[in-house]
Amino acid sequence: MAENATAGGSRHAILDLAPLELDCMNALWPSGEATVREIQQALRATRPRAYTTIMTILDRLAQKGVVQRRKAGRAWVYRANLSTDQARSQAVSQVVQGFFGGSAEALASHLAGKGTSLPAGQTVAGGARSSAPSWAGPRRPRSRGQAESPALEPQAAPPAGLDTTLL
């Protein structure tokens, strides 16, 4: 896993977080710091989970260095080691590096619906665009007479006298 050093220790890349871990972070960021019970209550409407589940998730986030915690009476109080903006910037940077070869322009083009890897001979202005996702790579050219899909090939009529009930 990719790690980045911070003043509060190391933290894992934000995209490495599991969905429930990210939900806990999204519940923690607005308050600045919170207890397990407060985060559980913040998640209750959209993602109800047991107190012990949230406690385990926050413990894992502390082990990963994503949050820090301190004891306050009998409860642990958690605080994020990075702000929402820092997390978003890190996530976008990871996406740009991993999927767009480090080009923010390629990401912007993709988000604008233009894509950067159109098949040869096709333009955005012309409106013709492959239905295959851009990550699937270029489409292979078909040989002459080859149908797009076997399901789309015209079916020849069965020979006369053939029982077609089983076809």
C-alpha cells in the first residue's frame, strides 16, 4: 500500500480505505474530533452499525495512521490526521497518476465527456464514439463480413421439412 508521511505519523493512501472506513472519516471531518458513539450516531441514518464495529474501524484507522486518538475519561476521542481537502487532493492525485498517466488535463477531458483515447478516425465533434469503455483499449478491426456479435448475425432459414420446434 502506498504511504505518505505526515507530521502525525504515516498514513495510508486515502483510496486504500474501505467504504466503511471512509464513511467514518466523512462523519469525523465535520466535527473535528469525535468519540466512537458520536460517529456511530452520525452514521445511524445511512449506515447503521454496532458500536463495536465502529470502534474496530476507528482502531484500524488509528493503526493506519489516518486518525489519532486520545483518552478522555473512559472514551477514546478521534481526530483526523488530514483534512477533507487534503484527502480529496490526495485521492485526485492518485486517480490522475494511476488512470491518466499523471495528466490532469486527461482527467479534465474525461470528466468533460471528451475522453482522450478515442479509436482512430473517430472524433468527439463527429459524435461517433466507441461504446466500449476507454480503459478497455482500442477495438480490434473486424475482418470483412465479420458481424459485430454472433447474436447479431442474420440467421439462415432452416431447410424445408426440418422440425424447428427444438431450435
